[in-house]
Amino acid sequence: MAVEGEDGRSARLVKEGAIQGWSGLELIAGIAWSSSEELLLFGFQHMHFVVWNVDQRSRILSFDCGGARRPYMFGFRGGGGVYAADPSLLSLAFVREQRLHVAFPVGPEVEEKKTGGGRGGVWFHGREVHEVLLLPGRGEELHVLTASEDGSMKLLQTFSSQIAGAREGKQTSFLCLKTLEGDRHEQLGAAMRCMSKVSTRRSGTILVSGGAKDLLQVFQMTEEEDKVEFRMLNTQRLSSGKKCMLRFMSIETFDLPSEFERSNEEVVVVAAAADDGHIRLFLFNIKSRHWRLVALLSHHLSAVLSSSKLELHGRLFLATSATDGQVALWDVSAALQLVAGGGGGDLFCERDEQLLEVKPVWRQRIHQSGVNGLDVLEEGEEVHLVSSGDDQSISVTAIPKRLLLAEAGGREAPRGL
């Protein structure tokens, strides 16, 4: 079999077939032949850089470098090429935690050196940043949380430096303080898409994040002197299957309403919107670190892109938007009351009944295509819902509060602004 390139040169496929006896590389970054003419593969498996001997069906080297989504390059010290390659001369350079790391084998172990970084570093993530959260800082400093496609969440801090010369003044930059660590076994290969935090009456500030592969994470956030600390409470893939296609796109977190509280429980309500069009309503028990799916909010027929929460006269509401231009409002308090009613008034009663399915209290197609931005605000006797979409338009819709608070929806249509 010959393959001809654009410059007229041709290549011949020498060998084709399955490689047996290995667990598989997710990305093959290069190949080489050893001095004994054995074929070597260089690539990535989950978060590790791996060197695999095809002929011996064995792993020569494995090193945790954060995965292929980070900037990386590898080669052989002393100018060695792909022929007569010696794996002991391999060097791997990659970017992580604002620093350039260089790793190379030393006997059976791998030694790692860090260079650069510090305040001059410019790399925080190796892929797109999907979500940011602003946290209170100290003085002029601010803390920012980021969630990225590379699977990590990072805490950044602003700092100011003086600029001398013709452009004298202050320059504000970011410093990466830490990477939030979940359970790596569950987190492998899962992009982080969304975050939400809530201040609770009993458990302080709770941070919930979601992403690809059915992944949800919960952290408890505390401020100690000049530091912001995060304690990981739970990292869980909600599906036990190996191929998890569900991707959480947006998350909102509520403190549990006092009417449902029990003296021995600390619980937050999590509304997780996914790319299958459903919003899943969970209860997360902070003490037992247990998730419970209590309701399915169903209306959207395509991926839910954004969400926003609102408290109205003591009731919890959720606004969501999807790729088809639809926007919906949900009464979360009513959903919790239905769940509690089905359990004899007990929200925490485990039942084998079919999952409760909830419909929105208001819905409307506002945009011609995807709605990427969404916020909702109480203003006098109305609720103002602002949205922006792929159709390059911004819309503000005024909804009378009585339509949302009434047990049966009214007939008056909301007016666009």
C-alpha cells in the first residue's frame, strides 16, 4: 500500500495489525526503534506519559505529567534519533503549575526538575478555561477559581507590580496558588466545565464542580488568615459504566431550605444541567458525603448551556437555557416539596419509586440558537431575565412575579424589553 503526499513523495505501509497484550495508549506521540531493533511507542495513557515496547509487550517507563492536554515535547539527550534509541536517554518537557518541568529516567525511577514559573509564569491551563469564580481577597488582592478542559481547577491570586520607565505605573497579573485535587482515579480524563458555590448556614461555603464523564466534585472552602483552603469532600462519577457520555454544562447550588432541615443533617441542593437536555436535582449530604438524585427537570430537547438561580419570597427558582434558544424557569422549592410529600413528608426517605419528573413554571424561545449567557434578577413586581445567544442578540424579558408564585400559572404573557 502506497500513500502519496502533497510534494509527490510516497510512503509504503510496511506492517499493519493489532498490538496485542497491552492496555492501550489514548494518544501516540511518536515511535522509535531501540538498538536491538525493537519498536517503541511514546504516548499518553490517562495522565501518564508512557514508553511501550511493542515487541516485548511491556511498559518501559510511565510518568505522571498531567496528560497530553498540557504543552509538552520529548526527545533524546545527546541528539539521539528514532533509530537505535535508548529510553534511558529520554527527556520529557511539559508545563504544569506555571512551571516548565523536565523529566528523565534515572535507573528505575524518573527524576523531575522544575524551572521558570513563579510570578513570571504565564501558563495556568493547557486547554480552554470554561468557568471562573471570583472569591473575596485581602486588601487589593482578589482570588479567582478557574475550571478548564484540561481537567483541573486552579486558585489564582492577583498581584500588582510597579513598572518603571516610560510606561511607569502599576501592572496587575495572576499568580497560581494551588490546583484543587479531587480523586484522581475518578477524575482521569474528565474535563471540568462548570462550578458553583453557596454559603450555608451550618457548613460554611460549599463549592461544587462538574464536567465530562458524569463527574461531580464537592469541596468545603475556608479562609484562614491570608489563605483560602479547600477540603475535598467527594469526587464521584455518577455512572459506573466505563463509557460515560454525559457532560455537565452548568451547575447551581442552593442551601437547603430551613423547612426541610433535620438536626443531624447538613445538606446542599445541587441542580446539574447536562448536554442531554435534563437538569438533575441532587441532595448532597456533607456529613456522610452521599449523593441522592431526587428529581429530573425535563423540558429542553438539546444541551443545556447555562443557568442562574434566584430566591423569591423564600422560594428557590432556577433559570436554564439551551442550544435551541429556549429559556425555562423552574420552582426548585416546589420540586423539593413534591419529593418530601412522596416520602410521607420526609425529604430524605429513600424510595424505590420512579424518579420524580418536574416541568418548568415558565418557558419561552427567546433566541434563534444557543443561549450562552443567562442571569435573573428580582425587580419590583417583576423578575427580569437577561440572556445572550449565538444569534448575536441580547434580550431582557420581564416576568410578573405572580405568574411564578401562583400555584397555577397565569395567562398574562411576559413582555420583552
